Amino acid sequence: MRKSFKLNKEQNEKRLRSIFRFLIIIIVLVIIGSTFIASNRFVTDLYTAFILDFIGTSFLFATALTFCLFFLYFIFVITIFNPQRIKKSSVIKFAFGGIITLIITIFLLIFGVTEAEKSIQTMKDYTNGEWEVKDLLVTDIKRGSYPSRIVLIETGEGQMTLFFEDFLIYTGQKYRFTYLNATNTIIKVEKIAD
């Protein structure tokens, strides 16, 4: 009996250490990702902004995946080993939760890889000078809160991202946009004379 209690105590301590490891990794990833994205507001070079945004977003996706793995690990422990001797109906609920978490993890992984490929393509296109120039009507504008200088502009080509707004852009007016096709990131905006 005493040996069994000692073994359970050691396993519980091991699981507790695993929880702390996951939480530390999640906190570190959030701090690194947020730092890269926040440092974007001090950058004036567009290529550097692309790189910082790519790195920061990658770390935040890694955070989300680590968070999902955290739940998957403990759901796996509960459904397979059942250390707390939970009744079978509850274990089945945990198993369903694990399946949903696994689906979310796979979706996040696919979405993250797709976004990474788009970002890499954007950096290549920018470096090679492969961009498009079109005169477009602005239908909506969303500006971020103060520290962020990123502006989302809705046009006939869809939503576009502008990292640095050199002058105020107004809804209902036409502008000449130079943008990268992969992510609809605007490189330059010019006013069109009436």
C-alpha cells in the first residue's frame, strides 16, 4: 500500500513538472512572438517588417500548437492511463475532447504552414520586384490602435494590408496601389489626380 502511494506521488509530481514545462514553453513563445511583432512599429524598411512579422507570427502559431499539445498530452494520459480512476463515462468525454483538440491542432498546423508559405512568397516577390499596380476604389478602412501602424484596406480586389500609412487614406476614393499578390500586401499607395 505504501509502495503504491509512493509510486502515485512520484507520477503526480512527474505530471506536475510536465504541466510547468508546457506553461513555461508557452509563456516564452508568447513573449518572443509578441516582441517581434511589437518591434515592427519601430521599423521603417518594408522588407524588415515582413521578416519581423513572419518570425513573430511563427512564434505565435507555435504557441497555439504547444497549447493544443498540452491538452492532447493530458487527455491522452487521462484516457489511456486514467491515474485518477475516473469513471468510464467521463473518460469517454475526455476522449471526445481529445478528438476535437486533435482536429483543431491539425487545422492550425495546415493554416500555419499555408500562411508561412504565403509570407515566404511575399518576401521573394518583394525581393524580385514582382508586384502588381492597379487603380482601386477604397470601400473600407480599419486602422489598428495606437502602437500598431498596420492598416487594413478593403478594395475591389479584397482586403489588403498596408504596413506604413504615409498619408491618410479615405473611404470612397480611388488610389493607385502597388501590392504583392500572394498576401495582398501594399508596397506603395499613390493619390490619383481628379
